[in-house]
Amino acid sequence: MSFKQSMEDASTKTKSNIVLALDLEEDKPNRLLSHSLRLLEETHLYSCALKLNRQIVLPLGLFQGAKKIVDKAHDYGLPVIMDAKINDVGNTNRLIAEYYFKAGFDAVIASPFIGWEEGLQPVFNRAHRLQKGVIVLVYMSHKGSAEGYGQLVQNPKTGKLEPQYKIFAQKAVEWGADGAVVGATYPEKIRETNKILGDKVPIYSPGVGAQGGDVAAAVKAGARYLIIGRGIVQAEAPADAAKRLRDMAKKSR
């Protein structure tokens, strides 16, 4: 089963488009692991996937603690995304992706700045051979995104000046990406990129809650999945927060 299909199946099962991001800050690995597993247990009924980043993997170890979280998510029927932001030369990128896939991750997030040939092509080739996913960054959710993703650059195909994020959206379609990250903090960017991505590449939107992104605005602009971390994991009742956000997103469609 492809990554796209596994996401759709999980979303249908839980009636949710919420990707839980375990954005935790714990200074002891044992506490970090137990906290992660507890949050996953409490919120899995209201999520369609799980996202981990390096602040979880580095202290826990990829094939030790992180794999335990991945395996538990799979027990609940949730795909797991590794927010690796892959951005190196091709052979290194391929090896990075292979390690995450061997640890059980279903998809990786990668940066299109590195380009295709001897850049992300090896990642896409390996991922799709294994029925894994590659999600590309198109416009991030933080305040400084415009400095890179929003700059005007010359489109090598047309010779015209265009915003970088629009060119990245075009590449996501051209490369056959399984998703594109566009920050929920910029609904106008979601709307613009959605016109380029269409039904081919679903939008994953981080930034709801702590960074100021609005659930309804992101969904109405075209976000398919909402990546939410601190708004759930730092809540006094994470399950209630996850359920509330899931229901808000459902009403916004």
C-alpha cells in the first residue's frame, strides 16, 4: 500500500486530518520516551498520523527509543512521518532516507532547495520502490519563511521571476511528491499553492495554535492535513485538545 493510501485510510478510520507532532522538550531520554508513548496512547483515536523530528530521535536513538514510538503508532494503525528536512547531496540523502525507512518510518520530509539530479531523486526512487512517501517543503510556518521560500527567483523553465514557493509547488507535482508542507500561518500561500498542486499533491500544514495558525482558515484554503504539536502535547488534557481540533477541522471542510 502506498503512503498516500495509508494516510487516506487512517484519516477515514479516525475521521481526522490531524497529524500529531511530538514536539516535546524533556531532558531525560526515559522521560521523553514514556511521555511520547503516553501522548500517543491518549490521542491516537483523534489523529490520522504521527510526526517525529530530530529533537525526539537524537536523544532516544533511531533504532532504540524512536523505533518503539514508530512501532506503537503502527499498532494503532497510524502512519509515521520523519521530519528529517533532508537537504544534502544525493548519496547522503538516499542513505538518510534508508535509515529512517529501516526504522519503520512511512515517509520523510525533504527540502527541495537541493534540487533533483544528485539531490532528491535518489530519495524519491528509494521511497517509491519501498512504497514509502516523500513530502517536500514548499512554505514553512515560521516568521522568517519569506526570506527563503518567499524570495523572487527566475524560473529556469520560463525565465520569468516567480516566488520560490510557487516553483517548489511546481516541482512537487513534477517529482510526484506525496505531500507538500505549507504553513497554516499563511492561508493565502495555501490557497496559491493548492491551485498548482490540485488533487495530485496533498498539503500538510503545520503552525496551528502555538504559531498562530487557524484551523478553519487553513482547511478552507486547501490544507488536507494539519500538523499540530504544542497545541496538543502541551495541553492539560491532550486527548480533549486533539478531539476538539479534529472536530473543528471537520466542521471547516
